[in-house]
Amino acid sequence: MTGRLERPAAPVLVNITHHSIELEWEHIAKQDKNRAEHRRLFDENGLATSGSLIYLHQRDKKSSATWESVYTGSALVYKAENLKPNTQYEYRLQCKSGATGERSEWSPVLLASTAPEPMSGDTVFKAIAFPGKDQLEKLLTILGPGHQLLEQPDKDGNFPLMHACAKHDIGKVDLLVKAGANVNNAISSGKTALMVAASAGFSKACALLLENGANLYAVDQNGTTILHRAIDSKNIDTITVIVNQLNTEKDSSIKPIEMNKEVGQHGWTPLYRAVIHDCNKEIIELLLNNGASTECEDKSTNTTALQMAVIRGNLLTTQLLINHGANPRAVNKNGKTLQQLAASTTKQDLMDYVDSLPGAPKM
């Protein structure tokens, strides 16, 4: 061995994508022709001499201090794949003569960056799923206001704003609304972002969406209202937001309709739904104080809300319904009195209360 091979120049960037970087080093072959024949890497036909090699190393500029060998051989091109998008990588070359065993110094470093990942609806959903709001905020800045990707649904038909509501992330809901996301976009079932927020018991999102024009009176394909969905959440703050919004309605005929709207084959009103879900005293009271009728019933069984409260053994709801005028004398479809229904629960406090009601049928 007489010394080191001449230092090669840095690899040359040929092409990039968001997941690959393509390099070439034709200059090594040109440089090789100036060497003495016994030191060359390639013969006169351009074929590598026995044992002659070119080494290519790579490292992630930001996250790795260690060089990784990604190619060893005699080719003059290489495509690094499966890289991270929008990431800087460093590359260097070294040559070895098979005849003399000489090696060159490492070449100067080439810094190359993969391209940003192509924007798609999935890009938005990933930013929403990512912890914190910085990533989404940066993406929305790049996209600009009212970008079409804000209205591109996922494979299940859900829009980005719905994802943010489902995650209970008010910061991301706010960012999307300010970026121009349509608060009233509905999927094929009729579901809207406000419905998602109401079902999730996300009161802050409900308030924000309503402030920005969300339709309180939208219904899904089953006729389910926003208030019904809020009842399903059993969240008093969410239900309060919806009821308070109804209280702002200038047309005084609308609120009573919404408070007593019957939904589905059973015709459950919001109050009946709340009784079925064993909602707490505050929710039942809120509905009753805002015009919910105590005479609502399941249309398929003719079971009243009061009878259902007794069947479910809920003393507090039973008392509230009675105090707001529910009829304790009504019998159910099978002719059973309220007292008989109470007896089937084996709850003594409920049985005693029902038995004490003035005019209640006796067994």
C-alpha cells in the first residue's frame, strides 16, 4: 500500500420524493481514470476490479449522530427508500481499491431533504390525532383558509371537525372552525359535528359550534335531534347549552316542539329518553322546567314516563314527575297500577312513596 486513495467529491442529488432520495457518483469513475492502473477501482470496460468497493453512509441530521451504512458495492447510483417525509439526511462516500487495499478519506457531506408528505385528507386527520395543537395549527397555516381538505371525509364518512369533537379537544375544534371548516357539513346518515359533540357530552364544542352558526334543528336519518343526542350523553352542561340555545329562539312556538319532539318507532321525547337513561335529578328537572311534558310515553307500549321511572326503580325521577303533574292514576297496557309496578321493583322507599300518593289506585 502506497497511501490513501484520492478523496472523492460528495454524492450528487438526482431526485427526491417524500419517502426517497436518489443519489449518483459518476465523478468517482472519472476520478478513477486518473489513477495508476494498479490502483484503479474499475477496469477499461468500466467493470469493478475484484475487491474494489464504494461505501455510502447515511444519517438523520436531526435525530442521529451515528452514521449508518446503507450501500456497499460498485454501482454509481443508489436510491435510499422508506425515509421519513420532510426530513434532512446527510450522505458521505468512501472508496476502496481491491488491488492495493487503499481507502480514501470520507467525502464531504451532502445534505439532502425528503419532500413534505403530499397533502391529503389523511394528513389533516393525523394532525388532529397528534397530541397538542401545534401540528394542526402549522398544517392549517400551510393550507390556508377554507381549504377543500377540511371537508374531505375519512373512510367512514366523518369530517375533520367531527374527529376533533370526538376527541374532546376544544383547541382543535376552534382551529378548524377559524380555518373555515363547515360547521353544518353532514355525512350520509345526516350526522353533523354538533351531533357528535352533543353525543360526546362536549359542552364547550357545542357552544362554540352554535356560536358559529351550527344548525340546532338538524336531524339524522332516524329523526334524532341534537337535544336527544345531548340526553344520550347524560351530561348536564351539554344539555344546558342546547336548552339555553332553544331559549334564545325568537319564535316562541319552536321551543315546545323541540322539547317534546318524538323520535323513532317508539316516539321517545327528550324527557322519556332521559328517564330511560336514568339521567340525574338535575337533567330531569332542567327538562321539566323548560316545557317537557310529563305525559310523554313509549308509543309501542303506551308506557308513560312516570310508569317507566317507577319500573326502573328511580324514586327521585318519580317524585319530580309527580311534582310536575304526571298522572299517578294511569294504568299501563297490561292494566297494572303504579303501585303494582312499584311493588315489582322491591324498592321499599319507592313503594311507600307511590302508595302515599293521593288518589293512587290501591292493590
